[in-house]
Amino acid sequence: MLSDKYVRKAVPFLFLLLVMGSCLAGCSFMEPARETASMAAEPVPALTLSAGDVLDVKFFYLPELDESQIVRPDGFMTLQLIGDVSVQGKTPAELHRELLKRYATHLKNPNLTIMVRRMNDSRAWVAGEVKRPGPVQMPGRMTVLEAVMDVGGGTRPTADMKNVLVVRQRDGRNYGCLVNLKDVLKGKEGASFVLQPRDVVYVPPTFITKADDWVDQYLNKLVPQTRSVFLYPIGPGNAGQVGFDTTNR
């Protein structure tokens, strides 16, 4: 059995591949890996609105002006009386102040509130050696363990739970750290790692798994199959035979 030394050498290479792939998709800068404790302690950034969010605009005394809309891909939504309103990158409080100012030219005393029904950007992603990879909505607090075991449908036997990678995407930058879930699953005490919106959780395969895949792909499937059959006579006068087939399957 391979030692943990080889596993630790392989995981940084996986981290590099993952971050490079996300950079090719549009990331502008790559930062060094972080310590798990320091990354877990990072504050959650202020809530800002973006395309795909669902907003309710409610008027206290003019319900006919009430709106429930999905922010368009261009970051705008269209409201009665005032037309297009830019939403992208604003906090709900900033949008509220802007709407009050714009409605003041049409209403004597505009009195409205904004309710965020759904945040499209509150998703995280789970990938790798899990049974159900893909995006997950985070309506509230969610740890790495919860994302992997609940949303991800649990892990495959090939998962390396000691080196789960968390990549954080913020302000056009990607950086990450390794989280040890193996000790937690053994009942050992440890601090929880709480995910933030747009985090990517990647559960890597074990080094043994990758070695087995290589052997299967480059040896078992490429080298011609060999066959050996061993037969032994049995019974009176050696009338019967028994044997076994050692065909490489």
C-alpha cells in the first residue's frame, strides 16, 4: 500500500490543474494556496445583487405598482413608471435608496421595500469522487462535510477524504486550501469549515485509484490478452478432466 507521502505529492498537482482550468475559463489571477484555518475564518462578503436573483418590490400604499422580477442577464430589471433599473453589484440597501430617489419624481411620498426572494449567486459546487456532482443552493450555513455527504450524495469508495479541496472565487481571483474530512468522519474533534457562495468543493481520487486506472487503461486494454488452461485427468482410467482457466480478463 502506498504511503501518505505519495498522496500528499499528488494532491497539489490536482489543485494546480483545477485552478488552471478555472483560469482558462476567465480567471484573471491565481493566488497561492491558503492555510485551512485562515481561509475558514474569512468573513462573508457583503450581499450584492446579480443576474438571476428574484426580487420583490412592494409599495405600502400603491399595491398596483408591486413587482416580482428576475434580474435579467444584463443586470437590469424594468419597473413601472421608471423603466430600466441597474441592479448588478448593488446591495439591497443601495437599490432601495436609488428607487426612492427615482420614484420621488412620480410619487409624492414613495414608501417601498425590497425583498430578496432568491439569490442566484448563493450557490456552491461539489465535484470529483461524489455520487451526485453539481451545483447546490445554500439557503443558509453549510459546511464542507454537509455539502459532500448530503448534497453530493455521499462519496465513492475511491474518494480521498483527507485532502478535500475547497477553491474560493472572489473578485476575479481563485485560491484554495485542503480540508481533512477523514478525521472528522472518524469522530475526531475539529473546527467546521463553512462554505461561502461560489466555493467549489473537489473530492479527489486516491493515488491508488489513479494508479489502478492507469494500469487498466494502458496495460490491460492495450496489451494483448493471454490465455492459459490447465487440465488434470480424473476418474477411473483418467476418463474425465478438471482444470482452471487463467485468462487475463
